Amino acid sequence: MTAICLALTKEKRDLRTKRHLLPATVKRAIFTVVCGTLLVLFASPAWADPCSAPTIGPAVNTSNFPNTTPTCGIVITIDAGSTSGNIIATISGSGLPYDYQDDQLVGIQNNSTSVTVGAIVLSGTPTQDPFGFDGDGPCFYSPANCFTNFPKGYVPTGYEGPDNIFVGISPDTTTGKVLFTTPVPPGESTWFALEGIPTIFAAIGENKALTAGTPASFPFGPFTCSGSLEGGITCTENSTEGDALQLAPVNSASGDTLTVSPVAQSFSTFSATNYPTLSCVPYSDFNTAGSPNCVELELDCPPADTDGCQFTYTATADFNIDKSILPNGIGGAYFLGEHDGNPAGYNGQCPTQGFNVNIFESYTATEPDPIRGGGTGNSCFVTAFDPTAQPVPPGQTVSTFFGFEFPVSDTKVNPIVVPLPVPLSWDYNNSLGQPVTNLTLCLNSSGTGCTAPWVYPYLTALSSTSACKAIAAASSPLPSLFNSGLLNFGHGEYTFVWNTATKIKGLSGCQVSVVLQFDSGLTAAPAVFQYLD
């Protein structure tokens, strides 16, 4: 049985394309590679050393190590076929510290033909303590060689290379994510430094450019590793299971890109802080005998993306449920997220168990099983379910939100003739598919003064004109006709009559999307509208 995060569903209405506000930060070439290795025994790479170009300054320019252009102690090489989802990762090098103590220069060589590397997740032993930075990194001594345009709130470690930052460092400093501020394209290389030798290659996050209206696929899968410690370990991504996360942006800006990294979590130890009764969905191909694993999808936008990746898109994550653990599928589906609370930059909260929203929209018990949701900002996501709920029978769908009903179309551009009102009607259920009959209207995005469950309707501009941006700002919250507010017809059926009257001029051709933000965290923008003359 397969499950999908964020998918298209069909139930009681035509197939609808749902759009969600998500972070810059959802996925592709992530490769979970769990390999231990003695790096000091590996042969040096045949290509130019990625660490030989920069001049490392006083950090290594000492009487004990006089070289000003030291070679990499570690080289991580990424190879791929002609398509995404066929990744081979190797770790090699002498393991020689550039300071003759423990600090390592790490080179990244991207020899793939199609994969742009946006992030890698590395781990090491407590003895090596690779992310236990102690203040003597090369960038403290020669900052001219290193990245300096850090996101607001980011505290430099001194080990950053020319184009990366470190996020998601574990409390024991054995694990961390290297997020490349400028993703590494095929054929290119870069470098950074660590406090010690990483012995586990945990994941790779592929970075992809986003184009409004065009789906982008981020396939991922676990790695199969072979070889000996003495001869080196080669880890090959297993992409046969069809794991993938797809995004179809509605209004992404030119130059927007996204990196998605899948990080395995233990099924048995998973505990969502705010959802303690839930379990995570185990991915069959990430599991070993007796050790089922879930996968947390970590979404990052490179800090160089100027708009912070606040765009609207449809997202679908595809994976296979472990049938030996859950032979009948799941019920009570949830799509848990933790969103970045710092709009100026990613604050490094992934991986996490502190999920603060349930962005679940729908689940269909098919192959694959769709679980859909959405949100905003750089985020962590994980699929979860209620172990006490009855599994959804194959072929059936449970949904919280179906999109807008007639006369509004969720798949075509809807005309707006000012001042004619627009009726926005929808159904709203809980994760078991039961109608929510007490939804209330909220007039702010934070829920201040609102009674849960609530919905906050507003506009987002899809056109870049000043008039279009102005109408979006003036229509948040969305005004209702005669201040009628949210109309409750019972059985989970609601209507909001949008008052389109406005004094703003020059709106002809302006496209906007109506966004519904729910207290659960689901943020759906199911329909696009265009102002007419």
C-alpha cells in the first residue's frame, strides 16, 4: 500500500487541484545513506581537490602546518545517472586534519549530470563530534574565503565554507545539515569545515528551480551501501519504490528554488509533542527487519532567495507504507508540520518532534495513498495517523477540504466583475471525514480573539502590479457582503459571500487567489480569480 502527502483527490466532486502556501523550504534527491567508514584509508579523488583553491590563512598557516592551500581531508562525491533518483554517494579522503588536531576540510564534488545538491545531512560518532564547533574554524581567521551574508538571526560557526550555513545540529552535535546558500550544480564543487570526521552520510537534498504553473518532482529513496571499510563504501539510492514529492507552484517568483531532504525517524520512538496520541507512517523502503522508519521531509529555500519562498503551490508526496507493520493501511490521517517562525531566515528547527500544525487535507486509500496538506515558510513535515482509528478501505477518500463549489472553479481562472459579489462555498471535515459543524470566522492569521475551529479568508496577489498588490493587502481579511460573515448551513457546509467592491483602480488583468487559513494549520488557495474591465 502506498501513501502520498499532498495529493489530488476525487470524492463527491470533480478532480480538484489544491494549492497550498508552503515554505521555500519540499523535495527530491534525498538519499538516506547510513554508512560507517574509516576515511583515512580511502584513496584520494582523481579530480582537482575542492579545498585547494581557497587560501585558508592563519587557521592553518602555523609552524605545525605551514600550507596556505591545504587539501581536503574528506571528499564527498555525488554521482548520478541522466535522471533524478539514481544517486551514488561515496566518502573518501586521507582524514588528515588541516590543524594537525581534529578539524577537517570537507570537499563536495558533484559529478552528477542532472542533480543540483542543495543540502546534505551528515553524522559522526561522539568521539569525532563533527558539529561540535569550538571556535577555531578557518572562517574565523580568513573570513574573505567564507560566506558572510548570513540570514537574520543566524550565528556563524566559523566553519562555513564559501557558500553554506549549518542548520538542524543535534543536541549532541554529532549530526547536522549543511545547507548550501548557492546550491552545487552538476560538475561543480565547494568546501566547508567540520570539527571531526563524519562517519554517516544520512541524506542528500536536491535543489530544483520552480516555475509557476509547472510541476517539479523531487524523487527520493534510501541508499543501499556495499563495500568494505578498508576499500571504501559506495552507497546507491534505491528509487524503485517511487518515493517522490511533487510541487506545482502557482505564483513562484523568477529564481525561486527549493531543497527537500528526507530524514529517517524511528517509528517506535516517534513522538509528536503536540500530538502525543499519534504515530508516524512507516516507509517500507526505509525500514530494516524489526526497525520500521518514518521519513521527515525537510523543506529549505536557499538564503539567497530574496522573497523567502513565500509562494503558493500544490504538493504531493508519494511513499509506500510498510505492509508488515500496517497491513490494512491507516485511518485518522494527519500531516504534521512545524513552520519556520522567522520570516527573515531559516532558524534550524528540523529535524523535530515539536510539530505545531496539522496541515492534513485528504487521504485516499489507493496505491499510492494520497495525504494532502499545506502551510507556509521553511518547514518540517511528517505523515502521521491515529492508531485507534479504523483504516480507510481501499478506494475510499477521507478529506477535510474539497475546494470551492459551483459556481467557482478550482481548475480554471474565475472572472471578477466589480462590484458583483462572489459566493465561496465549501465543505469542511475532520481527519476522520466527519463534518465540522462549528467552524467560525477569524479576522486575523494568528487566531487572536478567535474561537477554534476557525477559518481566516484573505487574498494573495498572483500579479506583480501595484494595484494587484494593493487589492490583496486591502482584502485581508476578505470582506463579506453586507458584513454577513461566514454562513453555516450545517453538516459541515459553509458559504462566504465575497464583497468585491473597491475604490482601487487599474485592476484589469490582475490575478489573485483566495486563501483559506484554518486553525489546524492547513492553508489552502484552491481558486484563482482575475479582475475584468
